[in-house]
Amino acid sequence: MSDPVTIRFGTDGWRAVIADEYTYDNVRACAQGLAIHLKSTGEAASGVVVGFDTRFSSDRFGAAVAQVLAANGIPVSIFTDPAPTPACSYGVVHENAAAGVMITASHNPGEWNGFKVKSAAGGSAPPDMVAKIEEQVARVLAGKQEVLTGNDSYEKIEIIPMFVDQLKRVLDVEPIRQSPLKVVVDSMHGSGSGIIREVLKDGNIEVIEIRGEANPAFPGMAQPEPVEHNLAPLVSAVIESGADVGIATDGDADRVGIVDEAGRYQSTLEVFSLLGHHLLGRRNETGGIACTITMSNMVDAICREFGQPVFRTSVGFKFVGPAMTDNNCVMGGEESGGYAFRGHIPERDGALSGLLYLQAMVMSGKKPSELLAELHALTGPHTFQRIDAHFDDAKRAAIGDAITNAEPDSIGGLAVESADRRDGVRFELAGGSWAVARLSGTEPLARIYAEAHSDQERDAVLADLQRLLGI
């Protein structure tokens, strides 16, 4: 007999392999745990919005969630079609709901699916809410709470038109629509398909979409994450079509990846910093920037230049979103390519990030490579890399201890100036370089990050940190 399942929510929800731990019974258990929590707080009457992406059976898993919530007497609105995770977050705000559930595994491989919970504010559920839901889910799995189901009395909502209208309200898209730019959008077979094209239709701009058809296998990539090694089709399309820029969104369209006019990938740290420079320097916005400990030091340089504060958090938008809201930040983001912006929702949005990048191009008259050069003129050159080191789960405790207890005097030949241990460990290194080591919240892997002023320096830091931690 297999061991009882333990469901834990990582940096952004619970994820597992479909038909292994990700089963209808376990998804219903999560829904029942949420229902019990909402009833205990008196918020159940405000209802829940349920969304789903293009993954295998996401719509059916979403329907199972809706049935459980409805059986608990909670009003439910469920999507009619697959949509981005930020559309679910927006739907919660639009419907004045108590919470949202998004069935998605975001950028994980195609055999995975997940259960994300959104707060009433539209952001990732905060840690205290997650802990209470987990507690109730554990009681359900232990047979101490019954799962109610079988109720189909829920509403259906067409979220895509509402979401597109919201993007148009948040951003003045008319100058972008009327620009002569040629843009390639790669939705990576995910739920962001058609969003940017719909926002910009009927103008002078030409939007070419690739990998726009839904395919839960995400062919040609290990996982639908808009990072360099997954974007060869986008690079080819940009070069072959003579496009001005390429924009990619991940499986649930809350992350963005950018390819410049020559087909060169711009790192997630560069894009976030570039957008921060656009908002503070070109749009003259005020307000700080919230970001995780794995975000670039270029953010600090930009904020110093424009007299704005930086608020660093642990990894996960359940930390970034509240920091952004509490401090009225103009934007918030994390290294993975998920960025949020004031005036929208305190949650990542890949389509809005891509549209803001286009706005930066239109307002400046610069190509993507020129925008990056403009950024580096202010901050100096920065180069970044993340290594995902997989390990046998039996080694998790030992690797976690190594990360917790590491106290090196130097890494890669650079002196360690300080250490931040709020999430794994971040080492500030001499000359403005840095390195981070932390365990993934959803997978058996250690993430090793480094940013430095040259590739050689960066690679030396990464190699030394791996050696130090035995990874």
C-alpha cells in the first residue's frame, strides 16, 4: 500500500505529476480544504473564481473544484475556456470574490498540473492563508473531514474579453497599435495564446504568433518556460521575418521572455531592470520596486538614480505582491520572469509585461538592443545565470543543511561581504556581484544563481558555489 499523500503548497501553489499524486481525489481534497477555510473566516458568501489553463484535463480538474465548492454552498464562477493565470487573478478582483483557484502547473513539464490559490486582492495567497488551507487539506486526506461534491450549480464566465479590456485600461495601447513595429509572439502552446494579438488588433502593428495552438505535451521543450534554451523557434521567427522583437509567455502566461531584433535573448533580470528604467526614467513614475533576493543589482542602481527605494523579499509572489502593495511600488518581480505593475493586480502578468516592453520601444524609438545598451550605460554590464541542480530527494535534508550553514570567506575569488538567509542564502560579493543558493519549493532541485560583471567571473562564482555545497 502506498504512503498517504502529503500536499504542500510551495512558492506558488501545489503541483504534482498527473495520475500520480495529481488525481481528482487530491484536487477535490484541496478544494474542500479551501471551502472549509473560507467558511471558517466568514468569507464564503463572496464566492470563488475558478480558472484553468491548456494542460491535460485542466478543464475537468477545474470542474471538479467548482463542484466541491458549490456543494459547500459557495458561489462559484468558472472559466468557459482556458486562460492565463493573471486572468484568474483579475477575475477575483472583478467579481469581488473571496479567493481564486487556478488549475495550472505554470512552467512545469507537461505531465504536471497544479492548484494555485489567489487571494481576494488578486495576488498569490499569503503564507498564513496557505498554512490554514494546508491544515484543512491534511484533515481531509486523513478522513477527518468529508469531501462534498456533485453540485453543478455554478456560473460560467467568459474571462478573456474582460481581461483584454483590463489590459487596455491599464496601458495606453493606442500608440503601440499605431506603430509600424513587427512583433513575433510565442505563447509556447499555453494559455496566453491570442492575448497580445487581441489587445493590439486593428492597428498598424503586425503581430505574428507562433506555437499558438494548445498542446498539453508542449512539444520541442522540456517545459514551457520562456528561457533561452526553449526559444529557438522564436529566435528563428524573429530573424526570418525581420521582426523588431520577440515576446514569449510561459504555459500559464504569467511570465515573459524577450528576444531582440537580432534574435539575442535578453535575460529575465535585464528585462525587469529595463522595464524599471522605462517606468522610472521615461514615464517618470514614482514609487519603489519590490523584488526577490534573486533579482538583479541593476534594480538598486536604477532606484538610486531616480531616488526610489528597493524592497527585497523571499522568492515567490506571495511575498512580492504584498511588499508591492504595502509600499505602493510601481512594479514588482522575480528572477523567473514574472513581473507585476501598479494599477493592475499584485500578480505576475506576461502579456502586460510584453506590452510594456513594446511601449518602451515606441516611446524611446529604440530597438531592444539599444534599450539594453541604455540600461547598461547607467548600471554597468551585468551577466546572469541560474543552474537547476537536480538531486535524489533523499539528499534534500543534507543539501538544505549545507546551504543553511555555508559561511565562505570568498566565492569564485570574490570576497563575501554579507549574507542574507531569509530564503536559502544570498551572498553579496565584492564589486557588486552576488550569488544565491536555495531549494525549490516544488521540485527536488537546488537553484544556484549568480550575477557578475563578466561571464568569466560569473562562471567562477557558480562553479565554486556548487563545489562548496556539494551539488
